[in-house]
Amino acid sequence: MTYRPSTRPLLALCLTALSGLPLAQAAEPSLWGDHTDVSVGLAAGAASRYMGSKDYRPQVVPLVSVQRGVLFADTTRGLGLQWQSPQGLTLSGAFNYDFGRDDRDSNSRPGSDRLRGMGEINGATVFDLNLSQALTPWLSLNLEGEWRVAGEQRGDRYRMGLEAITLHTDSDTLAVDLDAHAGSQRFNQTWFGVTPQQSLNSGFAIERSDAGIYAYSTALNWLHNFDTHWSSLATLTVTHYTDQVRDSPLLQRSTAATGTLALTYSF
């Protein structure tokens, strides 16, 4: 399941919580592994009804992760491969699914009654590529690209950011993420623009969005290990929409905060 962009820390950190490994300290597995790690959990929180909405919707997301060596399958990142070098370089690629956006209120995916007449953004299969390089034991550079494979022609998105480990003990890890989010012209137009036909149907003013940065975000993540099996992850994210989409009539507020709490069991 894919979320934009305010739940990025959930995507980045749930695998860590599910695997029971501390942030930026994951053990390097053999290529195909000699053990299968399985974890289950539940994440609950509040998310914006759509990017730029002033209203929120509750979220309850089941978490399931299966990993063996470089292979993984989980409900947050999809199906893919992840490789880590002794020098702190981590590379992962996965196929996932973006559920799109509805033009009515929905508790199962982004959407709002305010978007009546804008039409539905259908779901799409996407390929997500992540690269992370540890710069120091406590600081890493993260790059991400997501490309549409099949389904809705919704464009591509990109992310660049830094993750800093501010506290790390046997039971607790605090991390801070700073990210810039960018989209292709089609992506920004799909999620923030208004075509002439959509303007006629919805009453929103016509808006043509160009490629470029559409948001900046910062997140505080707290991972707590109760024991070798149970872990929790609390995430607070603040997202600020700017640059290419600042004039979009769909934006009700330029800054939004969201929160998530996840509980996982590894065995």
C-alpha cells in the first residue's frame, strides 16, 4: 500500500520495526538467507483525506512482513529485493500498488466529498527504487524514485532526504527525517492540477502544474523494543506543500501534521 507523502516514515520504518532490527543497524544477510523472518502487526493513526486537505480520516493498517535474505514481501513496501553492503549502502527495489484518490469521503483510501466533479484517480501498479547511503554512524542520505508500471497514468514521484539517529539504545531509537518531494509534470498535474473539464465539473479554477518539488516534510520516529518479539513505532510527520503546487485550488492548508502508532510481533 502506498501513501503520499505524509506517511513516508511509516513505509521507511515499519520494515525495521517488523524485523526487530534497530534503525541503520540492520545486519547484513547472506544473499538468499538461511532463515525466514516473519512479523505481523497493526498500525493506527490519522491521515489527511487527500494531499492538501484540511480534514483527516482514521487509518488502521494491518502489517505483515516476510523476509529471507534479499527477498521480502510486506504490506507496506510490496514485493521486492533489498541488499546492504558493509560500507553502509542499502539498495532496494519493489513492486507495489498505489490506490489512487476518490472524489468522495473514503476510509479505505484518499478522497473527499470536496473533490466532487474532479473524477477518480484510479489505482496503479508502481515500481519503487530506494537508495540509502550511511554518511556517518548516525546520518544517512536517502533517495527514492517511484515509476508507474500499469494502471492510471498518474506520473512519477521522487524523494531526497536525510535521516539522523538522535538516540539509540538497546530498547529505543529516535530518528529525524528531512525530505524534499518532487513529481513529474504528470504527477503534479494529476494530484494538484485542475483541467478545463474538471473545472467545469467541479467549479475549481483551472490549474496547470509543472514538474518540480511539491512538498517538504520532517518526521520524528520513535522505535521501542519491548523484548525480542514485541516492538512499537510512533511517527509524527509535518508536511509543507510549496513551489509547483502552492497555487493549487485543491490545497486547503499548506502545512499538515499526521501521526501513526504501530505495534508489531516478530517470530
